[in-house]
Amino acid sequence: MIGLLVDCDGLPVSVEVFKGNTNDTKTVLSQIQKLAGRFDVTEVTFVGDRGMIKSIQIEQINMEHFHYITAITKPQIESLVKENIIQIDMFDKEICEIEQEGIRYILRKNPTRAREIEEIREQKIVSLSKFVKDKNEYIFDHEGSDLCKQKKEVDNKIKQFKLSYYVSCEMDDGQIALSVDNNKKMESSLLDGCYVIKTDLGKEEVSAVAIHDRYKDLALVERGFRTMKTGLLETRPVYVRKESRTRGHVFVVMLSYIIIQELTKLWSEIDITVEEGIKELATIDSITIKVGDSVYNQIPNPRDLGKELLRLADVRLPDGIPYKESNVATKKKLLKRKK
């Protein structure tokens, strides 16, 4: 389990390897202790998603007088609605804020996400209708088939699609009939695209818009994870076995990601990815020049793109490189360690 801690700009601050299949929430305390102890900082706001920062983690954060920004789950939103702390009509494209017992709730609705959820819901109903149609055709073609068994499979499919609240099926004249309660369906869609961000930061410390933007900056962490784990750097597969070497491997990957971020900023003027830029620079090679008894290495002029990449990175290639008759590549087998 790998935990990446970044600052508000997405720049890695620390990376940590946890033993075994450690739950996300159990990784937070060590980060709190790290910042308060080893880094000796006093003003910190932790930003984490709803699966990372829960009630126990909030208590741990507050013990060090740090702050937090997180989101709440849909059932928690529904509870706030039932308690009349917030109302459905408060959710809009514009940010709305409610304060309750020193906790600030930042409300917003994403119309694009709401449409996506509605489309997914309709696709599930269409898929379910086709599934029922196939079952009815099977029942018609196979006289004496177990109708209850077929209905049970449809019920399981409804549960799998998480449509049980407003979709049901019944046996009707030897066939399976699907029923959709449109009122309940509309009720279940009220919170589509709605989310609530929760924080203990005071209004005098930071605005609601800034809190919302900082929570959305979690995308920077996700981008870092993708690049480090499965993207350009590919942390896995890990070929080392010792604990210290595994941690060292992950730390080097984090340092590499810092370089990638720096190159991203340096090359922002041109339409090229860091990976494409590195591949272009990899084409720059040296050639050996022999003039009489003198031997040296020279680097030919890079292509136009390579020149631009080097210029933006403020790197100047040397005119020449001393020649040394050393072979750094070898196929010699290493001596086996004696037992």
C-alpha cells in the first residue's frame, strides 16, 4: 500500500509504504504525526475524500489542532435533508454554504455529472428490460421451465444494478413483468450530481470558494498516483524483496515524479507531453571523433524540437566530451553469493 502526500500545487511532500493491505483510513494518523513531529509544522489543513477522512480521522487531526476538508456520503446528505439543515433547492451550479455547530457545509450541483448519472440509470433500465425479454423468450421456448427460478435471476439483476428502490418484477400469466415506480425514480434522482464538502475552517480563515477549489485539487493527487503507479514511471511490478529496498524504490519513483512535474512546467509553452519530450531527447547521442592521435566525443546538433526542449529547460550541451575507453555494459555473470 503506497500513500502519497502532496502540497496544494500537487508537488510531492512525502511518500510512504505501508505493510500488507492497509485500509486507506489507517494511513492518515502517520501523516498527521509526520507533519507535527518530523516536519514540525503547526498550520495544516488535510484534504481527503470521503473514504479517507472519517470521524476517527477528524478526531486525530483535531488533536494536533490541524484542520480538514473532506466530503460527506449520500446517506449523510440525506440525513441533513431530513433534519432540515439543508434543502434540496440549495444545490445549484453556484456554491452555497451552510454552517451548523461550527462545521461548514459547502453545497454544489454538477449538472454534467447529473446528466451522466441519469443516462447510466436509463441504460440500466434498458439493459434490465432486455434481460427480462430474454427470460420470457426462454420461458416460452422451454415449456415447464421453472418460472420462480427465472424471476429470482431477474431480482438478482435488479439488486446488482441497484434499482431495487423503484424497480420490481412480478410473475404475470406465465411471464415476468417489469415495473418501474416513476415517483420513486424521480425521488432517487433528486441528489444526482449533488455533493457536500465539509470543513472546520472558519469563514475568517478561508472562503467557501477556496475550500471547494482545494477539495477539487485532489485531482492532483490522483494524477500523481496514475503517473507513479501505472503511467510513465510504473512503480509496479516491484522486483526487489527486502523492505528497505522496496521503500527506496518507491522513494526514487517519487523523486522522478518531481522531475516530471518540473519538466511539465518548463515545457508548458509547447504542445508536447513529458514522455514525448524525453523520447525526443533520447535521440541525442554522441559520436566519436578521431583526428590523428586525438580522440574525443562530440554531440551533433539536436533536431529543432530537441533544441527547443533544451532551451526551455535551460540546458546547454557541451561542445565535446573527453573520450575514455571504458565499457559500462557487460554481460559478465555476477558471482553467486555463497550460502
